[in-house]
Amino acid sequence: MDSDAKKFYFEIFTPDGVRFQGDVKSVTLPALDGYMGILAGRAPVTAIVATGTVTIHKINEGGEESWFVSHGFCQMRQNHLTLLAEESKPLAELDPEHAWDLLQRAYKMPKDTIEQRTLRDQAVHECRIRFALAQKAKKAKTGSMMDFNSLMSPGGAEK
């Protein structure tokens, strides 16, 4: 079997520019209604991408990379997958303290109208995902997670 048939080109773009590009074996990404796996030769598809983890199975270096992604959309066409996202970075670069701060800000968003409640609930949901992924990444690096007692004390995660 042709080795090119087992790979495809994948790119992640954010407003800050290209975050990843290269040949890959497969990609798993958080579509709006569940995780979606992409392999070479897949029929064309366009999907909304939710906040979560993109797992990239690489060709040349082998192994896999895990990336955080904050909503956008993707398109697979002619063995080329493009993901446009508001934010994307390697999972290891997520900062739990910053994620906690964003979650606290989301909880403080106004909720007087149905629209405000909807926006607040969406922000809280996305920030919870970010915080959980940041905690997981920190545990993988250091073997420990953030101390919730210090987070809940006056001053929070401030240093």
C-alpha cells in the first residue's frame, strides 16, 4: 500500500498565526457534538470545533501530541485538514493559575437576562474544560495538581 495513502496534511491556524503544520497519521478533535477522528482518505467534511483537546498522531517523529483548542471550525478536503481556532497551544503550555482566573471571571459574568445566562454558562463550561486540561497537564509534568485550599483562600492563586 502507498505510504502517502496513510498520511494527510494538517494545519492549525489562530489569529496569532500558524500553530501547527505537518503530515500526520490521524487527528482527534472536539467537534460540537463529540470527539471526531480523522484519517487519510476521509470524505470531505466541515465541522464546528468546541473547546477541548486535539490529539495529533505524527508520522515522522512518531508518537502523539496533545493540543488545547478553543472553538472554531475545521475542514477536511483532499487529504488536507485545516483547523481554524480562536486559541490553540500545546497542552503542556496551559497554565492552571490562569485557567482558574478565567473560570472565576466567567462565574462573575452578568446573568440578568436569558442571553446573558446563556453566554455565562457557555463561558463557565469552556473555562472548566480549560482548567481541567491545565490540571491534567500540570500533573503530567510535575506529578501534582494545584492546591485548592490556596485557590479558595482570600487572594486566590495570586503570588
